[in-house]
Amino acid sequence: MSDRLYLDWNASAPATEAARDAAVRALLAGGNASSVHAEGRACRGLVETTRRALGARFGLTHEAVTFTSGGTEANAMALRPGVAREGAAPAERLITQATEHPAVLSGGGFAPGDVTVLPVDAAGRLDAADLAAALAADPRPALVSLMAANNETGVVTDPALFDLARAAGAVTHTDAVQGFGRVPDAALCADLVTLSGHKIGAPQGVGALVKRPGITVPPLIRGGGQERGARGGTENVPAIAGFGAALAGPAADPDAWQETRRARDTFEASLLAMFPRATIFGREAPRLPNTSLFALGASAELALIGLDLAGVAVSSGSACSSGKVSVSHVLIAMGVSPDVARCAIRVSCGPVDAGAALERFLVALQRVIVPMTT
């Protein structure tokens, strides 16, 4: 399998060696982070070391961080009535955008009638005027959730939208599962920030909700008082230890992705030269440095099979659809026709040797796609 080309980092980044080693050491050591004996204290130390490191990334203390089983749980924790800013009434409605991850579009704990889903333009961007109008249309306290970066197109949300929502009295949340480590930490400026470890090279099965001071979030899972009462259930110490180790890797360093951006842009120029009728989605908007979603006129389902047989792992969009290749709700929201959306292929690479990887991919793409489109 070592000769395969893995270009599906937005689905899951390969675990770093440091994260694997940290997780295995914690797993072999055993213990429970809630126990008072030496083994338990050692586990607690691993958890709190990662908690402090995550808090520091946002200029916050360790108390800002609650560990979860992943990004979906962190979103569910944040998106509920009862979330409130200190001294203000709890949120009674949710405002979000049509290109959000399904974990956000499900509305969390809000009733469907209390969820407003705003449209985006052809590049996948939300208009500030639409957000302002939605905030003004209903006097009830609002929670505004806008993803830091789209998992399919890579389109990055303008941080100014969070300032707009906050000025109107709303609590703000961002699903930063794709953005964390790839955009500057300062851009993740919402009151509540969702993170997922496996997008930066940690083991799967660990995430976090970062909460800024003055924001109240009721527990989603009640139990034995873990996470200072914020989230019941024994902490996944090996995965949390791996999360902490992955924070030191290049995938968690926004500066490490600049060469990847240049390689992605070079790849897209070559793609358009090779396939002049290609469509690259979201290209007019700021995007993640590693992401390219495009259509070449060939069925994505057949293309993915052909590329897989050729030793290349890519995606048609989100990896959260039980392995199915389906029409992207993100592209439909951007006004793309279903026929074109069914041809969408997503390439997402890592921060090291991206140029060489994308050159290899172009060769494989030409071999697989050209026979399908002639």
C-alpha cells in the first residue's frame, strides 16, 4: 500500500508518528483519568496537557476546552437552546448557511421552525446583508453557526461575519473541523469553536469544543462528572494524548501550508490546460490551501473507482455519507446543476510534498478520465 497516493486529507489526515506513539503509550499505560492513584493521575496529566495546549492556541485557559468524541458531538453540544452569553437570554433560534456540514444543518437541539438556513452565492459565500437581515427579522436571541472552511470546496468564511452577528447580540459558533491548523487561529474568532483531532493527524474519535469566557453551554451528556461536569463519560485518554502530540505537527501549523497553496494553484492551472472545460468550484473565493473540488464531465462514481484501481485515493466531497457517492448539497446550494455536481471530484492534500503528489495525480487523472470523456 506504500505506493498508493492518498489525497483525501479533508476526510482524515494520516496519523502522525508522534500522535501514534503518544496514543499507544497511553493505551499501554492503562488507567482512568478520574482515578486518584498514580496511574489515574498519569492519565489526567495527559488529558490536561492537551487541554492546556488547545486553550493556548486560542489565547484561553485550559477551562475553555471540553473534550468530545469528535466534531459531530461538539457541534451537537454547541447548537442547542440554552446556550447563552453571560447576562443575556439563552438562544431560541439558530441561523446558519446552506453549505454547512450535515452535523450543523440538522439543527442540533433546535426545532426545525427555529432554524434559518441562509443562501450562498455561486462561489459558496454568505452575503453579510443576508445575515444582517436574518438577525433583524426576529427579536428572539439567536445563535449563529458558520463553518470556518467548507469541507468540500475549501471556501473560507469571512471572520467579519462573526463580528456582525456578535454586534447584534447573537452567540456565535464555528465548525472549525477543516479550518483548524490550516487558517490562522485568530480567524477562528467565534464564541464557540468545534475541533476534530483526526483532521490534523491525531487518532479518530476525539474532538473538542472551545468556549470563550462568558458563554454558557449546558451539558449534552450527563454522567459521572467528567470534563468538570460539561460532558459525562470516561475520557478517551489515548486519543486525547495523540491529539496533543499532533498539535506539534505540520498539519496543525497554518504557516506550513503555504507551499501547499502554491502547489494547489499550479495543479489547477495544469488541470485547466489539460481539461479546458473543467469547472473548479469556489475558485473565486478564499479557500483552504490544500483543497480543490472540480468537475471534468465524467461521473464521479466511475472516476473514483478508476482512480482507486490506479492507486489514488480521492473523494467526491464529504466522507460522512456511509461511503455513498451522492449529489453534493454544497454544490446544489451554490447553484450547480445536479448533472455537473455528480461529476465533482475533491482533492485534498497534506502540507508536505504536495507538489510531487499533485503531479502524480495529474498523470493518473489523465489516464483514467480521458477515456471516460472521449
